[in-house]
Amino acid sequence: MGNSYAIESQEMSTSIILQLILSGVTIGSIYAMVALGFNIIYNSTSIINFAQGEFVMLGGMFMVSLVGPLNLPMWVAFPIAVLAVTLIGMAFERLCIHPLKMPSVLSLIIITIAGSILLKGGAMFAWGKETFSLPHFSTEKPILLLEATILPQTVWILGIIGMVVLLLALFFRFTIVGKAMRACAANRPAASLVGINVKRIVLLSFALSAAIGAIAGIIITPISLMDYERGAILGLKGFGAAVLGGLGNPMGAVVAGFLIGIVESLCAGLISSHYKDAVGLVVLLMVLFIKPSGLFGSAQVSKLKKF
Amino acid sequence: MLGLVALPMVMRNPYYLGIMVFMGIYSLISIGLSLLMGYAGQISLGHAAFFAIGAYTSGILTTKAHLSPLPAFLAAIVLTACIAFLIGIPTLRLKGHYLAMATLGFGQIVYVALNASVDFTGGPSGFGEIPRIALGNFVVESQLSRYCLVWALVIIVLLFSLNLIHSRVGRALRSIHSSELAANAMGVNTSKYKIQVFVLSAIYASIAGSLYAHFVTFISPGSFDLEFSILLVTMVVVGGMANVWGALLGTVLLTLLPEFLRGFKDYDILIYGSTLLLIMIFMPEGLFGLVKKLRTVHGKT
């Protein structure tokens, strides 16, 4: 009797671990998306945009309004919500970043923090302080995968993120605008010399990362709900992933996002959910102490950057 | 300075004095942060953690170990200095955004630990009944006595810092700010100075934390979150990083602004955000930069 019980519990634990990894992959993919947004702006401006998390929150909130009160079908609401947040991202750049002449990195940090306070305050007025939910994109019936179950929404999340990453890679590699953005990332004065309008690239990078943030917010809301204060913690985790992967390295950001999500989820399930938010950071600090420019960051490049 | 001494004589309202007490506590931290950021050029988004370590050490030692406030206060300073030293060695090797993230991460880890170790810290709901500071038979309980104590400490810390700035150490720190590479080449031991000023700023924060614990007599993790760390950095940057006086100016403004905005109810967050934004857009050198500019203009006419 005792023996069969032991075998059973062992099977239980492997399925639990599989389950935990799956939920870590889900949340990690959102961190990866936020980290990608950080990277796009960082590459074209050297700014860490602390309002990145607010774009995620706004994406979820717009979707809630469009699907709920306005009763639009999901596939119509999705692009409208992304477009709305993209416009907000562009307005943010025009109002807060564009007017500055020769700003210092620290004042830029404070400016994006001030921007995030404004976006959060605006969201509080527009939607109030309640927590909102969204219907899942398709059925809520879990799918059985090996010994664990997976929500169809998770499949949606992973699929959409995979597509976003693929499209971004193609965009940066093959389009003329994408190439111009990469040129700005490599060397801004030189890019400006060969005729690239750097100011326009900065605007574009804010639009692009707002759009990516909005998509992340829309697809995560059915699972994790959304309220006006949610942006900060998502932004924090995304910043962590971007740094862990090495700033300026989009692929590193994606890998690091998944890593942090999985580590957090395993910690919450196996050790204690109290320490969930700390364990990802402990891993991050350990990595930075050993490798000061992140997992995939180049030490030479970070030496040349002022910040 | 004279105004500081004269202020409580005209202003007897305990509510306003209470605000001034908090302004003093925040000033202690922002002065240290201004040494670290403005002079040594290193950012810290985790100073709320040192404030917390000071407050919790004082609180726990006086309530659970029944120590009197002064030895607890010194123990808090020693503990904070040791932690800052140990954290500082690997952290201050990092640069720019990596340093920002690492200090931020440290602050969050301390915050999570305060919430999670329920037996020790009372967890999210905190703990109370921390004794007040007593000097002989005199208990520091009224707002006026708190005001005097905290601002006396601010003046001591300020004088010490100003003295430091104008010494060899201060010159070394400024050389690190301009160019760490060049400072190193000139024979300045940059990592030693960076760690020293980091530990010093942590000690200031710990002093502020101990005072906070004994004044408020109740502490919970909510007062030591990331938002508070960011507020501290904001105070320094808004006031003007290039100067300790700038940090004081920023602290005064950002302590008074929320009080002033209280009448606006929910709109306060919008006004607060836009004020911050406008200051940074139109005064990139901070308030103190503006003061300096006005003074030179005035001097010319």
C-alpha cells in the first residue's frame, strides 16, 4: 500500500512541476513582451521608458471597454485597442520626450516616471478603481497536455507572442524602416549623417513599443484580470527581463522573460508564494554580479554607452 | 538656517509641525542620496530598503529585545552599514541602467522579505507599540520636540556632508562623476570611494528610519516600497542633483506638494504627475539650477 502511494505522489509531483512550468511560460511570455518594448525604445534612444507597464495596462483596459460596454466582437476590438494605445504612446513621445534638448539620462528617467503617473491617473479617471475581466478568446475548457492541463487562452498567448516576435524580426531585418531603426541603435550620429530622420525614428519606436505593450495587455487580461495599478509591477518585471537578457538584445529579452516567469512560478508552487516576487530578482542580481552586462549583453558595447 | 529655528515659534499648529518633521526625516535620506547621485554619479533605486532596515532594527530591538532606543539606534546604523557594504561591493561595479535595476531589485527583495517573515516583522500588517525616544525624563512626544530633534540631526548631517564635499573625498567623488576612467587613471581608487559614499548614504537613511520608527511608533512594509525609493530619487533630481541644497529644496517641494494637493481629492495624482513633468521639461537642472540662473541674471543687472 505504502509503496503504491509513493509512486503515485511521485507522478503527482512531476505533473505538478510540468503544470508550474506551463504557467511560468505563460506569465514569462508577458514579461518577454514588456521587455521587448523596453528594448525597442532603449535601442533608438538609450531611454528606459518607465511608462512601458502602463501601455500594457492601457491595452487591457481599452479592450475591456470595447468588448464590454461597446459590445464589439473580439477581432474588431483587438486592433482598435492596439491603435488607441499606439496613439497614446506617440502622444507621450511628442509631449514628454520631444520637447527636451540634450536631456540627462536621470531627468529622462524621472520624466518617464512622471508620464507613468499621468497615464495611471488618467486610467483611474477613465475606468475607476475596479478590477476588470475579459472573456477568453475561445473556450475556457482546459486542454490535456501530457500530465498537465493548459488553458486555450495560453495557447492564444503563446501563438500571438510567437507571431509578434517573428514579425518584429522580419521587420528589423527586411524593411527599410526597420533597418533605419537598427542603424539608430548602432550609432545615432552616423545614422543621422546618412540621412535617417532620427527624431522620426524615436517617435516610431515609442509607437511600436506601445503597440507591443497593448497586445500583451489584451491577451493577458482574460487570465490575470486588469486594474489601473497593474502596470507598475508588469513594467518592473519586464525591466528585469530586459536587463537580465542584456539591454538592447531583443532575443535575450525574450529568453530572460521566460526564465523569470518559470523561476517565479516554480518558487510559488514548490517553496512559498510569499517569495515569488523576490526569487526572480535574486536570480537577476546573481547574474548581474557574475556578468555585469546581462546574460547576452556585450561587455564592450555597455562600456561605450554612457548609461 | 535661522528661519528653521524661528519657524516653530511662529507656527504652533501641530499639523504643520508634523509635516515639517517628515520633511526633516526625508531630508536626511535625500542629502545622502544627493552625495551618491550628484557627487559620485551613482543611482540608487533601493534606498527605501536602508530606511526600512533602520526602522525595523530599531523597532524590533526596542519592542522584542527591550533595548532602550539609543543602543538600538546605534545597532541599526552598524547593521545598515554592514549590509550596504556587502551589497555595495558587487552592485557598484555595475553601471547605468544595470545599477538602477540592481538597486531596485535589492529594495524589492527587502520589501518582500519584510512582508514574508511574519514572525519577525509582523508581515504585511506590521507591528506597533514601539517606545518613544526619551532623553532622561524628557520624552520626545510632542511635535515640537520631534521637530527640534530631527532638524538638529539634519543640520549635523548637512554640515558633515558639506565638509566632506569640500575635502579630498569630495573632489575624488566629483572626479568619478565626470569620468570614472579618467579618475582611475589619475590614481583615484574609484571603487573604494563609491562604496564609502554608498555606505554613508545608507547610514543617513538608517538614521531617518530609526527616527521614523520611534516617532510613528508603528511600522509596516507599505512605507518602504519601491514608490518611496522612486520618490527619494525624484526629490534629488527635481531639486537639482548638482548640489546638496538642491536635494533639500526638492525634499521641501515634494513633501509640501501632496499636502497642498490634498484639497483636490482624486485629481492630486494628475496634478502631481504634470508638475513633475513640467519641472523636468523646463528646468532640466532642477529647481536649484533655476535659482542659480536667476542669481546670475540678477548679479549682472
